[in-house]
Amino acid sequence: MPLPRAFFARPTPLVAQELLGKVLSHHTDEGDCSGIIVETEAYLSEGDPSAHSHRGLTPRNQAMFGPPGHAYVYFTYGMHFCFNVVTREKGIGEAVLIRALQPLTGIDLMKARRKMDNPKLLASGPARLCQALAIGREQNGCDLTQVPLTIEEHTVAPFEMIVTTRIGISVAQDLPLRYYIKDNPYVSKK
DNA sequence: GACCAGATTGTCT
DNA sequence: GACAATCTGGTCA
């Protein structure tokens, strides 16, 4: 059962925290892949100059201003995709960046896509998990409450959450908006 | 394990 | 024309 849209239509930091332990799954012609979300970051519309939406709506980031529960996929560094989940309401421009997954099903397919064997490196980074799950431009604006791309409830062992500052940005580096599962080996960085 | 350079292109100024 | 919400593979230890 995919999470209902109401789950995403809430404050972004809260959604980012509660996405930890949920499962992201992608059904494709090649097969099904899924992974447990172990690391997220929140990007806000106000007081957060590092968010893509900070300078207003552009053709690139318009999915970020779309309705909640949809995907915002962007291309960066000339070779990488990053996957975000839109939150709040249409027109606000906030999202949660999914930074790392713990591979759950379709691991062999992920290994083939990534051309790697080490399960710890399959999806432990925003660009890595996109490659592992075959997420690209076609998934931009995709509705996450329906197949083929969904986020679902999952039962996991109780875990401790760590809150730190975000990674890979040049401004607003002091905001504590990154969340991850403590001691999980699939988190991209400590 | 830590540190560093290179890849490579869409997007905005 | 500069730069970016990154990853990989190299070197050195």
C-alpha cells in the first residue's frame, strides 16, 4: 500500500523524518527494485537559499512546486540525477531529498545497473540510488501514490534517528535538516 | 581510511 | 560563462 497523499502534505522536516524506514520501490520492465530509506534531507522554501526553489519557479524546478506526493528529479554535475519528494502544498516549493537506501528487493538488478557488486555502495548516495532504481528524467513529476514508483509503509526494527547539517551545499550549511538512521551501514556519510 | 582531482552538461546570470 | 543538493578512482599511509 503506497502512502496516502496526506502523508506528504505536512511540514517538510516532519515528512523527512518520517520517511526514514519507509520503502521506495520502482516497478520496471526489467523487474522490481526496492530499498529502505535510511537518509533524507529537507529543503525549504523560506530561509533556505540552498533550495532549488529559493529563486522562484523555473522550468527546471517546476515539479518542486507541484502537488505533494510527486517526484522532483533533477540532473546535476553533468552526469547525476537526484530524487526528491514534493511536500506541503502545490505552489510552495518544498521537498525532501532522498539521500540513501538500504537495498531490499531486486538487488541483482541494482548490481547490474550500477555495475557494482558491493551492496553497501548500491544506493548509498542520492545519485547512486537513482542509478540503482533506474530513476531519471522520465520520473520527474511522477505521482508517488501510484505504481510504478511508490513509497510504502514498512515494518522495521526500532532505530535511533540522528539530525545533522546537510551535505554538498555551499550556503545555509548550518541548518540541521539532514536525518538518518543511526549505525545503518547504508548511510552515505557519518 | 583519508584526501584529491577529474568527469561532463543543463541551467541560470 | 560560471557553477552545481555528486561519484569514482587514484594515491599515500
